[in-house]
Amino acid sequence: MQDTAKRIGARFLTLRRRLKYTQEQVAEKSGINSTYYGRVERGEANISLELLVSIANTLGVSLSELLDIEPEKDRAQLFAEFVTLLENTSDDELKLAYKVVRDVLR
């Protein structure tokens, strides 16, 4: 459960930063205490459905967009997904992907 709270909090952070809002601004516009909002964003506190809707409205996204989080994947899952992505590329895209990955991992 705490893993889910941390992923939801990280999603809040991403959306809040995209709007260049402070935690205090989101909390005020959502009608909650800024300390509590900070705890939620860090994954340290659970949040009610009512507050999820309020924060979604504040951030200008639907509830489904707000909760658009992916479960953590292990190394094997990531590798399999990466291979699948590469299998469905053109030769030029594959060469570009290779160069990008090579440069990132150097």
C-alpha cells in the first residue's frame, strides 16, 4: 500500500511542477492543509477519494489522468519491454535508439 501511495505522490509532484505550482498553492486551491498535502505528495499519508477529485480539479486533469501510474517493473520485465519496442522499429529508428542508449550508458 505504501508503494502505491509513493507512486501517487510522485504523480502529484510531476503534475504540480508542470504547472509551476507550489505545494501550498495546490493545497490552498484544493482546500486542504499544506503540511498534509506535502505528506501525501511524499507518499507518507493516504488520501480520500474526495480529496483526489479536488486535487485533480486543481491540477486541471481528470481523475484517471491523475492516477496514471505504472506499477514497478523488475529488470526482466523492463528488458522484455525494451526488446519489444526495438523489434517494432525501422532500421533508422533502431540506429538512433542504439546511439541514444549507448550515450546514456557510457
